[in-house]
Amino acid sequence: MGDGFTRTCAWCTFSFMRAVTLNPSSVLLLVTLSPLGLLAQASPRRTPRSETPEAGCFEPPRPVTPLGVARGYLSALGHAAAAESLTAHAFPDSAREVALSQTLEGRLADVFYNLDAARHQYRCAAQVLDPLRGAADSGIRAFARETHGVFDTHATWIRDMIANIKRRARGDSRTTVSKAEQLADLHRRRDVLTQLIGLNSTGLSYILLEPQGDKKMRLALTAAQRDSLVAELHELAAGSGADVPGVASSLIEWLGKEWPTR
């Protein structure tokens, strides 16, 4: 796989709640994002996960085949791409833009609305492959569980970030050092999540390969199926985020190798 997925995501290079300034004549809110963690690091205080399906996540049934798994995973990446877009939209490009456009209450409402929607998209991404967690193939089961964990952890990070923004907007009484330590922890966790999504995508390559004799491997796809997946991946690679386009580009590169097909 290529190393595109190791890039720090462009949509979270802002700098998390750099200033919340309130006075009678002007309101300034500059909230900015940062990077997330390898499953344990990404959720150091992880709460038990509910297995209740996220409302509004609609996915068609897919066959338990390499192609079915691949299409499901690309759907999960689509949800994640939507989450990246929503997260980026939650934050202003500049402090001036925020100061001139909205009150603090209006700006915070936009931030919470978009971040809640982003968290929902990550939760949907986590659940796309859940029907395959009972598959007979142990590799497919493991990939489905891992994919759920990766995107669920992204959703948990969004939840923690929302809590941090609310705490600061209400008037955080902690010391400057304590606040800085928590922001640094959010940065580290986001960095690890960028790595996690890339590592998770490599699991798909194992599912898409099968032995063909003489200890050689081939794609468990026809040429037409491979080309169809590549076309979908090009759409994801053209997105404005960094995590999903990077993963999509790496998968395109891998599928473009001279693998024999069925």
C-alpha cells in the first residue's frame, strides 16, 4: 500500500478552540481541529460501546464474498468522507470570518450541528460491515470487527471534541497547562486515527487475494469487478479530505498492480 494514508489530515490542521473572546460589542470564536489514536491510544477512557444500530444508517444487504466486502468497505469510506467534510465545515477559515458573520451562539450551533452529523456518519461507517461479523471466513469476520472499531473510535473522538468545546465555551476553570495537555492528547489521538484507517484498509487487500497455484496469488475478482471498484475509488480519491482520499489512492495503486484476475 502507498503511504498516502500517513499524511496528517488537512481537514484537521486548524488548532482547536484557539480563542473564545466575549465582550459587549463583538464576539469571536475560533475553533480548530487536530489529529487521533491506535485503537487503545485513540480512546484512553473508552466507554462500553452500544451495539444498537445508529438511526438512519441504511445499507443494502451484501453477499459474503470478496466483492461484497469490498463494496461494503467503500461504502464505509463514503460515510467517513462525509464525516470529514462535515467536520471541516464546522470550523471557520479565519477568525475574521467568524467575527463578522455570526454571534457566538449561532456559530456554536453550527459547530455542534455539523459535528453531531459527522459523528453520525462515522457511526454509520462503523456499522456497514457488521452483518459480516458472523461470516464463516475468519478473515472476513476479523476485518469487519476491525473496521467497526476504527470508525467507532473516530466517532468517539468527535464526541470528546464536542465535550471539550462545550467545556471551554462555558468557561473552563482548569489551569493553562491542564488545558494544553488535553488538547495535545486530542492531537495525538487524531494522529493515530489517521494511521489506523490506513492500516485497516490494508486488511481489504488480504481478502481480495486468493491462491491460484504455484504459490502465486490473484485477485478474487474478475477484471470488470476490479475496474468497477477502481472507478468508485477514484471518486473517493477526488474528495477534499486527507484520510479517505489518501486511503482510496493507496487502494487504487494496489489494485493497479499486475494482479491476475479470475
